[in-house]
Amino acid sequence: MKRTFLKILSVLLVSILLILTFLIGKITLSEGKHLLDPYIDTYFAEDYTPEKFNLIKSGMTFDEVKMIIGAPLYKSPESNNTTHMNYYYTADGKLLGKAKEHERQDYDDCAWYRSTVTFNTNNVVVEIDKGWSFD
């Protein structure tokens, strides 16, 4: 009788631990980097790769940058300096697009890799921003 009770109790505790482990794991992956596919939630410009982006240096012209990583996804004026233009080579939301495409809601929002080049009015690189965004 005592062994049966202990077996039932141990199965119950193991089940609760497994459920908690799953829930905690799911929470920590939300807006975290995906372990198997870190770029799972990142849109890339057509010719962009992180390795090519690492070749971009301050002082390069727009034409030199375009020869290395191609055209950006989009561009917009820098918010605090209207004479500078930001060119975005990656964007957030690949998973959200997949969810809409498949009419599913079970995709999580993960961290995405940010890659932006800022050009001045002479079309010369003045700033390079890259890194993980957890938003």
C-alpha cells in the first residue's frame, strides 16, 4: 500500500515538474534567441548575410556598401538627425509573417538580428548598428 502511494506520488510530482519545465522554457524563449535557428524571426534583404555585413566600415560610400550587401529592405531618415539616412538590411517579424501565412497563432516572437547602416548627405557611412533586438 505504501509503495503504491509512493509510486503515484512520484508520477504526479514528475508530471508537475515536466509541465513546469515546459512552461518556464516557453516563457524564457519568448523574445529570446532561438537555440536551433537564431535568425528565425529576422527578415533579410535579398543579398544580405551577417558575414557580408561585417565587411562594412565607416567611410565607405553607398555604392561600395551596395556592392557588398546589395539593396536594403527599406530606408528612412534618422529620427534625431534629418541629414542622415538609415538603411535597414534586416527587420523583425518573420515568425509573425509565417503565422499569418499559415493562419496559426502558435508561433512565438523571438529575438531578431538588427543591421542598419547610416549615411550622411554625401552618401558616406557614418554609423553601423548591428546586434540582437529583444522586442
